[in-house]
Amino acid sequence: MTKALQLFSIIFLFALSTPTFADTVYVSDSLRVGVRTEPENRGDTISVVVTGMSLEVLDRRGNYMLIRTSNGIEGWVNNAYVSRKKPAKLVLEAAEEENTKLKKEVDELSTSLEDLEYAHAKLNDKYEELQDKNKKLQQQLDATFDPSTIITGENRPLWQSLLLLALVILLSVGLGILLHRRHLTRKLGGMSL
């Protein structure tokens, strides 16, 4: 029996030494205020207003104010329960709405940015392609109209060189004939043959 008593004592002491878990609770941000017929606590309650309701102030007396609710109920409430500042509940709701709106805007802008980056990459590729094409065309243009290539014959096919040589020979013969004729005309005293 002593062993059973010892075992029971150990279990009992162990149970006492373990921490007990308490529930966690929070103070409610929701407030319900009675709207009274008179500006005092003894007046009858005709309605209730809750946190976040907008109230129109019609009059003030001591610690009370005469209010009108959005649905037209008029009565007195204690000044201690109202404030010019919006309650945290409404501020939080407005902030959450703004946050949702901004998240949507960020998503839309991110999509637009991705589209613009894609378009930019495509335009960059097209620009580089046109730059290469322009460079090749400029090289062809430079080779076609470069005066030094006419004389040196660089970058010119053989038939163009032969044609150029034939033109030079024809011009030389033609010039030689003209000069010879002129010389003969002088010798003959202005008579032409």
C-alpha cells in the first residue's frame, strides 16, 4: 500500500507542477450605447447606437448631446462614448479597402511592366537586326560609289574593269583623231578634209 500511496503522491505532485493553460481573450472594440429620451442616465432608452455609426449632433447639455441617427432617430447620448475621430474599426476597414485596391493596382502594373519588357526586347531585337542590315547596305554603298575603287578596281568584277578599259581606249582614239584633224586643218589654212 505504501508503494501505491507513493505513486499516487508522485502523480498528484506532477499534476500540480504542470502549468495550466488559460484562454486568451481580447477587449472588444465594439461598443453599444443607449440613446435616451432625456440628457441623463434615468431617461428611457429608445434606441441603441454601435461603434462606427455616424451621428449628427443637434444640441449639447452637460455631459450629453442630442443626436440624430442616419435612420432619423433622435435622442441623447453621453459625451464619453462618442468621438470626432473615426473608430479603429472604420479606420481598419478603410485601410483594408485601400490595401486591396493598391494590391490590384500593383498586379495590373506588374502585368503592364511584363508586357512592356517583352515589347522592349522585341524592339531591341528588331533594332539590332536593322542596324546590321544598315551596316551591310552602307558597306555596299561605300563600295559602289567610292572613287578609289574606280581607279584601283577593288571590289569590282572583271567585266567592269574591261568595260572601263575599252572606254578609256575609245576616248583616247577619239581625242587623238580630233587633235590630228585640228592639226591638219591648220596646216591646210583652215580647209577641212
